[in-house]
Amino acid sequence: MTLVMLMVALKQFLETKLADDATTVPTVHLGFLPTKTADNRDDPVYPMIIIRPVEGQGDDKGANAQVKLLFGTQSEDDAGFIDLLNLMERVRILLLRQRIIDNKFQIDPNWKWKFYEQQPLPEWVGEVVTTWDLPQIRQEVKGL
């Protein structure tokens, strides 16, 4: 549940902070793009960010989780990759300025990004893998 809380908090943070930006606001999704239905089939897909869990670990001293951010933009010209890299950089700056999301999840400032050599033109995709410190769970003993 803590991982889901992190993902939801990250989604809310990105939607709020990116809405304040003057450029195009991406949609933010948890896990995967939504299934196409009659109600949303005409909704634009790009630009978008998908928040997806990767893996985690923990012990009695603490826990962390890796979360992948998948980015997508669309452009009809050859400079479309710049839109993608600018979106990835905007998010990096926002997260590293804040460092702590929802007063409980702290980002590790070391992260990895990837730009795919093969692109599904006219779409441009990339990813960032972030690591987050999760709140420690404390043992509860009743009656002591």
C-alpha cells in the first residue's frame, strides 16, 4: 500500500506542478495508459507521463522503491526529441527542488534516464528511473 501511496502522491505532485508551467501540460497516468473506450477515444495521448513501479527492497532499518517514469511526446518534425528531453528535464528539476513528496517520500538525487535509439515516430519516448525512500514501518505491540 505504501508504494501505491507514493505513486498517487507523485501523480498529484506532477499534475499540480506541471499545470503551473506555461508549456503544454502532459497527462499523468498510473501504471499504464488507460484503455480506450467510446468516452475517451478522442482524448489526446501525448504528451504523457506514466508512473510505474519497478522494484523495491527493505529491512528493519528502512525501505526504498524504484519508480519508472515513462515519457511520451508527439511531433511531426525532426526536433521532436527536444520536446521529450525538455519534458524529462522539467520533471527532474521539479522533483529535485522538492525532494520530499507528501511529507513522507524522499527521492534519491541519483537517477537514470534513457532515450531510446529506435523511436516510434512521430511519437518520442524516454524513461527515467527514480529511487524513493519509503516511510519506516514501526512494530506495534499491544498491552506493553
